Amino acid sequence: MKQILSVVLLASLVVVLAACGGKKKSEDIIAPRIVKVQPKEPVRMQPYLDEKKVEWIGKTYFVSVSRQPSDSLPMVKDETGQKFVDNVFRLTVSRQDGSVFFSRTFTKKSLTQYLDDDFNKTGVFEGLVFDKAEGDFLLFGASVGHPQSDEYIPLVFKLSRMGDLSIKRDTQMDNPPADEDEENLR
């Protein structure tokens, strides 16, 4: 009986030691090493050409907007040091007979007075597009933005029938009128 009791006691001791003998948990936190992202070659947007036939003030005009990345312009850097190539836009409005009504080249420098210091320094001239003909004006939308982000400053270019161009910041929201909104909900 003494032997059985010794075996049971020994077996109990082994079970208790096995249960308590797991790995000791460490208070150390192991985090992956942060690898600093090395800037790659300068990022450039794709060139494009958009041509539209527009009915305006009773005549047909052709609107052409082209974008070209330009290595001759100062490059923009983001917070990681990645460089971005800025763009040059060419806006041309021609009459039906092919004669040029308006033609001008734009860079971010042409828009400096409409931008704050941050966008002048770290923004890229991303877009210029024809919007609509409205009365005596052709309207265009433009944007200067921080590369690879949703942050941008919208601009409106307004070309008059006399060939005068005005530029201003766009402060209007592109929301549909309330009755259109209600119609879409039905």
C-alpha cells in the first residue's frame, strides 16, 4: 500500500509539474523592423490629349487640352523624399475653319496667385479639362494637388468670347440641386 501511495503521489507530482512547466511568457514586445522607404525614380503622370467639338455662341469650335510631364520644371517632393514631375498644359480653342481663337500654355507657376504656400511648394498641376459652354464663356476645371493624395485646390478657367481668360478658385460644390437629389432617391 505504501508503494501504491508513493506511485500515486509521484504521478500527481509529475502532472502538477507538467501543467506548470510551460514556457514562461515574456514581457518583451517584438515589432518588425521599420525599413525606411527609399525614393524611386521620379513619378510622372501619363501625357494625354483631349479634343472636343463644342457648340458655342452659335458656331462650332474645337477645344483641345493636352498634358505633358516636363523635366524642365522644378520637381516636387513628398514627405518620404519621393520626387514627382510637374506638368505643362496647352489649351487651344480653334474655329471651324481651323484658325486659332485662343492658345496658351500653363504651368503651376501661372497659377501661383491662386494657391497657398503649401500647394505652391508641394503641389503638382494635375488636371485641366473642358467643362461646358455657358453663355458668352467656355468654362474649364483645373486642379493642383498633392501627389498621390485626395488633397487638391480646384480652379475655374473662364474664357470669354473676346478671348479674355480669368482664373479663380472654385468654391462651388458639385452637388446636384435638391430636386435632382430627391428624384435619385425614389
